[in-house]
Amino acid sequence: VKSWFTLFGWPKGQNPISIPHSLRCDVCIVQQTVTPEKNFKRKVYKDKGFYEMLVHLNGQPIPGIAVSQSLSSDPVERMFQLHWQHSELLSFLNQGACLPHVMPEFLLTPEDYELWTEVNTGMRVSSDKHSFVLDNRTFETMSKRAWTDVLLQMYKVFVLPRISSRIFSDPLSLESLHNMPGIKSEPLCSNIYSRYERTILTWLNKNYEKNRQIVWKDSGIPPMRWIVNFDQDLLDGLVLAAQIASYCPYLIPTHFIKMFTDPRTHEQFLHNSLILVKALHAISLDMDVKVGTQSVSIRKRNSSWIFTVCILVQRVYFT
């Protein structure tokens, strides 16, 4: 996620980000007023702000929030202004995103969060026994998760519609796949996935059914499956391998024939994941996806799965 937004999230080339540290600073890259007679720019590490990235991806700013705006010099007023700004961001994204677990205060800096808890409880955090207050370590973990989910949902809302529209002329066409059930695109037919995500699922179904008998014809053809989600149905790596094989068939003899077509143990799942990541590296599409207990494991149920799939789609249809 960090790599994609670093490379493609900005209007004028690459701009390195870290999650959550630079993002929390970026939202403060606005003009601060110290006195009526004097304005100055806050010292920051870079000249690009989070809302500039949002405008670039969305095509227009959030109503009421300018890319550059004034912040109060009073710490409490500034904290409330940033809290309101984050609330507006979440409300705007929730038109198509799914962020009910992200509170505006989770997007604040640790210092502003501590100030927010003190102001809202009316007492010092250390003496508060009744309010929901996170300690510093837990807050950092929650803040990193919150900002990651915000970026993923921004991708879903702003970028995914452009990708899915390029996949099929007829996204409902699964008739040729041995009477496999179709995936409807009507907005109300799913309370989990948007119609754009369901278009990606259709694409996964078509390519998997088409290529499973080609890729693994000599090593045991995996069974037919109806792919309806981005976690359980992709855990063994075979579905995504079939997608890559559609456009990079030269990876079949070097990588994909070595995969277990009916993995049952953790070791076999790990083996498939390692091969898949090596294949992504071979086509320069790794985007820092790793396999391991301390990194974003491709075996775990993770919201980054759909992100990885969409990066593949974007590479195929936009380059």
C-alpha cells in the first residue's frame, strides 16, 4: 500500500510516504496564523500534503476542506480543527468506503490524541478510569491500521472504478464457463462488495477457469471453484497464479508448475505463496509484498489481497 501511494498517488511524480507518520504530518501542511499581521508556513519535511494526494486521485477536493488552509496557533483549537477535518474526510469516503471502525481521533498525532482525550474527559488521561482511552503503544498500532485502511478505501473509491471499467465489455458474461453461476453487478445484490469489486471477481473466475487446465495440465489440474471473495478463495495462491499466467505464460514452466494444486498443510500453502511472490518479482510487480510472520503475509486473510489483485489488473490494462 505504501509503495503504490508513493509511486502513483501524487500529481507530480513520486513522493515517499510512511504510515502513519508522514500522513499525520501531511494533513498539517497548511498555513498557520500566528498574528493578524504575520503568516508563515509550518516547517515540514516535504512540500506535498495528504489532501493534495486526495484531490489528485478524486479529481476534486472534499467540500469545505481546501488543499491549503489556515490552522489556529492555539493547540486545542488546532486539535479540534484537525479532528473535524478527519471527520469530514471519513464522511466523504463513506459514500462508497467501509470505515465504521475508524474514529477521527485515530488519525491524529499522538500529541493531539492525548490533548483530545484530556479535553473530552475533562481530566488528565492518567486519572481517567471511565473513558475509552488508548495508551501510547496501542494508539500507534491503531493509528497505523486506521491510516492503512483509509488509503485502501481511497483506492477502492477513487481508483477501482477506473480499473474495473476496462476489464470486460460484458462483465456478466460467464456463460462459457460450464454453467458457472454469474456474479451480478446490481448495486443492491451484495452488502459486502461494490459492483466494481464484483467485476474483479468475475475477471478472476474467467481467467482461473480458463487457465487452470493449461497451467497445471501435467501436475494435477486443480478443481473448479466459484470465486466469491478476496480472502478464503485466494489463500492457496492458485487463483492469482492463473491470472498472471494468462498474460505471462513464460512463468508457467519456471514457477507455477511447481505449486501444489491441492495444498492441505501450512507448509504447502507457504510454498505456493513463496512461488507466487517470486513470480511477482520476476515481472517487477512485487510492490513489497512479502511472505512471513512479521510482514504482510500473502497467506493471511488480509484486505491487501484485493489491492494486490487490482495492481495486477492495473498493470495489464493500463500499460
